Amino acid sequence: MRRQAHYAGGDDTVPYDRELIRSGGASQRGDRRRQASFKPPPRRRAPRRRSGRSVWRILRTLLLLALLLIVVGLVLLFIRAASFNAAVSSAVFPSTALLWDLNGSERVNVLMVGYGGGDHDGAYLADSIQILSIDPTTDTTTTVPIPRDLWIEGIGAFSQNGKINEVYSAGHASVESDEAGRLDAAGELLAQVLSEVTGLEIEHWLAIDFSGFRDMVDAVGGVTINNPVAFDFTTLEESHLAGRWDTGGFDSGEIQLDGNEALAYARARFTNVVAESNDYARSVRQARILGALREKLGAGGIGSIAPGLGLMDAMEGRVRTDLSALDLYLLSSHLSSDRRVELSEDVVLTATTNTIGQYILVPSGWTGAGDYGGLQGYLATELAAPVEAGAADAP
């Protein structure tokens, strides 16, 4: 029989699958059904660029974090300052006695006292006495060192008479109290006596012992000063009289001092240089160190926080004052003063002896107990004079 191709003329029924034959067995019908049910995967969107609004959100978050850190830092600093204030001051915290006065028109006078401390005899005899006299109208500070041998007689607040360096010790012994109360009494008495003697209104005071002075210098990493005259020294009067200055010495020029060296430099009394062996020279050397400490504190702001906190740690238990922590910060900018007024022998003071033969200094022209008019007039004249440009606190 002859084979013929069978096809549907008008019949739609196809007895075979043409597509299956052409594709070698793959049916397009199944593919069409699969294609009809297949859903293409969703198109991936291209990443969108950050808009200006997104950048602003990031900046705003960073600013809020920075503000939070500042607030937390200020709170911690406030707590630290309050703790420090409670340890060293009789003033409440927060408070200020100097803020308005330093922006006024009248002089602000602050007494600064250095003493030995400890348990030995004479621990509370004042070794260093200085008055910082600040003129708010010119923003200048004059240092007035008070010689330790200045004789006090005829002053109501100190009826027993004696050298000015004994007043602090007498005040300390005058009350039955804890150590803070005794130091408060000592500072208040010395400020009151010096107000009567000098004619200056001294309302505030600060006292520090030798260990505190040493620790303050160490707290800022030591100080650098310019020492104009080299000298050797001893701590023993017998060695000094015998010409043996074997304890130590300081070169001339720029020298660096740690706490112990700074204390020795400030206190050296028995030296191989006559001009360096008196209270006037010692007060100048002390002023150099105070000025160097002021430099370490910087101009304020964030850079002064670290050295300021270090000084707080060093001063706790070593300093006593009637000024608040805020006032001490305000006072720190005046530690390096613009001028010194010396109460020198043969100018405003005269050397003599008292009834038991002690060396003392009295105002020139002294007529007897309570006669400090000449000293007061001298200070009033010197302080009224303008501060010369370029004047130095410690030559």
C-alpha cells in the first residue's frame, strides 16, 4: 500500500503533534502553558542617591550626640568642682564673690599666704605673705609682698603684738575646731590685721602649705622660669655662716623645676649671693613660679580643663580659702601680675629690734604703737600710679 501524508483539510483535529515532531519530542503546547503561568521576577530597583534631607538627618544626629557629650561633660565638671569646693572653701557652691567686683570700679585685694604645715613647731607661721591688688578699670594686678618681720603693735585684732608672720599661727590657735575651722580663723585674722596696717580693704584670702605648693607644680608637669642670677644655698644657718652652701643650687637663665625644686627655689634663704638672701628676693622668686603656673593654665577654655583638674587634685587637703571654686578660676588669670610694690628698708620701712632683741621692721618715722600712717600713704600713692607698659611682676 502506498503511504500518503494525512492532513486535515477543514478539520481542526490534528492526529499528531507537529511541534513535537519538529522539536524532536519537545511540545510547544506544554511550553505555552508553562509560559502562560510563569511570572517574571520583580525588577530590582537601582539604588537611590542620598538626598540632601538624608545628609541633614545624619548631621543633626551628630550634633545631638555632640551636644549630649558636652552636657554630660559639664555635669561631671560641675560635680567635680562642687566636690573640690567642699574640700577647700568655706564658701557655698555654686557662688561667686569676685565676679561683680572684678567688673566694678574699686580695687579687689586678695591675701595669699604660704605656710609650712605639718606637726613640727612653727607649722603655721606664715612663710610667704602677698597681697594681690587688682584694678578692674585697667585690668591690671599689683603684687604687694609683706615682709615676715613687719612688726604689729597697737592693732585691736592682734593685742599680743608680734611679727606679721605670727598672726596666722595665732589665728589658727585661737579657736577650738576642726582643721578647716582653724585655718579659716587664721586666714580671717591675718586679712583683718593687714587691712588695718596697710589701709587696703582685704576681704578675701587663700592659704597653701608647702606640700600643696610642691604638688601644684608637679600637677602641671613642672614649670619653666628665667632665673637671672645663679646661686647656691643651704638650709642651715650654721652652714651659711661658715660659708658652706652645699644643699643645692640654681643656674642662671631658663631652668626647669619640678615640685621639690620649685619649693626649694621659692624658700631659699641662706645663699652665697647676698642679694638673694632676704625676704624680698624670695618673694620675687615665688612670683616667678606663680607666673609660670599661670602660663601652664593657659588662656581658659577647653585647653585649661586638664591642667585645672590636675590643680584641683593637688590642692585638695592643701589649700584653704574663703573663695569659691568659681572665684578661684576667676582669680587664676591674675596670678601673673603686672607690677610689684616693695615695702623696702630705707624707703618705707626701718630695721630695729623689739624689747627682747628680735630683728623687726617698722614703718619709717614710727612714733609708737598703731602708727602705720606712713605705710598706708606710701601704698596709696604707689597703687594710684599708672602701671607702666611692659612692667614685669618678677624681674
